[in-house]
Amino acid sequence: MCQPQNVIFQIKDAGIGIPEADQQRLFEPFYRASNVGDRPGTGLGLSIVKNIVESQGGAIELMSQVQSGTTVSLMLPMI
């Protein structure tokens, strides 16, 4: 998707979703949502992506609902 000044990438899944109480901390290094169970992961992915996107003048947003999936939107300025 394009806006006059930005390119927007949206990544959607239909996974387990992220509890609302966990969403505000998801961009912290090594933080993992309370409902991940034994699913593998380090809790670094979103933190790394956020740092890269913001270093380019962009922004990241996350919307999620338990049992309904997650959408991550990356907004990057057009050069």
C-alpha cells in the first residue's frame, strides 16, 4: 500500500493472537507474550524490526486479538 509520503507493509497471520496486556511490551528485547507456551523464540524479532524501521524514519504498529491473529504494519518514508 502506498500513501503520498509513505510505503506501508502489512503482515497478517491467523495465529493465537497476543493478549492485550502483553502488547505494549512486545517491542522490548527478550519479551515474549504470556500465551506462547512452548513455541520457540527469543523475543528479539519485533525489537530488531522496530529499531530498523525507526532508524529509517518510519513507524511500526501492532494490532492483535487472542484467537484471531495479528497484524503488524510498517510505515516507511518514500525517498
